[in-house]
Amino acid sequence: MTTSGPDNPYEPMPPAPPVHPEPASPGKDRPKMVSIAFWLWIAVSVLLLISLIGALSIDRGAVEDALREANTGIGDDQLGQAADVFLAVAIALPAIFLVAFLGCAFPMRAGRNWARIVLTVFGGLLILLTLLGTASANAGVTFVIIAFVAAAIVTMYLRDSNDYFKGQRRTY
């Protein structure tokens, strides 16, 4: 290393600034509303897991009987296929939403705006499907899911939350 002095008239070059700013430490300056939204998404995920476990325990014969009693106009030869479709949807929907919510809740808590957008879209879709009656048959669970999802979406877009997400964006 060279230094300035009588043998070297030039000053050494200062160190280069960091290329990317250091990300904020986890939890630092995270608004309370973002943390609340995170825990609401976790609670919704738990409810979806319970719904998924319930769907896995549905008896195919009971579904066929329910379809027969509902006078759906489905012939006896097609009741098995209709029951299979019902069970596939009853298992797939909670599983898809569960994966989406758990997969995006942690990045959202870390300030990733894309995760907030995905949660908003999937949350809105879950509310719509729940209101249409395709996602849950239990009225109490339906109300809790709608309330938690709506509250999570709202808290992600409050002023402090918006500022947090804007502040977490990096420029490359």
C-alpha cells in the first residue's frame, strides 16, 4: 500500500461506496400493521389447513348421496364422476390458497411489494369464492375467513404499511 509523502505525491483513492444499500434488518422499522397482516394471513392459512383436513375426510358415498338428494339431474352413472370432481375441488382450493398465502406472507412481512399484490389478488379471490359458497360450507368459518382476509388486505395498504413497502424497494 502506498501513502502520500515525499516519495509519492498522490493521495490514495477513497474506498468505493457500496453498490447496493444494505437491506434493513428483519423487523426493523416494520409497522405494526404489517405484522398484524402477517399474523392474519397465518390464521387464514390455519383455517384453510383445517378445511383441507376436513375435505380429505369426506366420504365419497356421502357426496353421491347428497347429489342424489339435491335432484341435480345427474344420472346414476355420472354420480361417481360428479362426486370425484366435487372432492377434487374441495381438496384443491384450500391447498392452492394455503400454499399461496404461506408462500407470500413471509416475503410480504419482509417488505416485498410483489407478495403484497399476490396476497391481495388471492385474498380477493378467496373472498369471492367463499361468498359464492364454493370454498366453505360452515357459516361460522366462512365469516371468520372473510373477516380475516379483508382485515389483512386493508392493513397491508394503510399509510404506514405503504410507506414500509415503498421504503423496502431497492434500486439496482
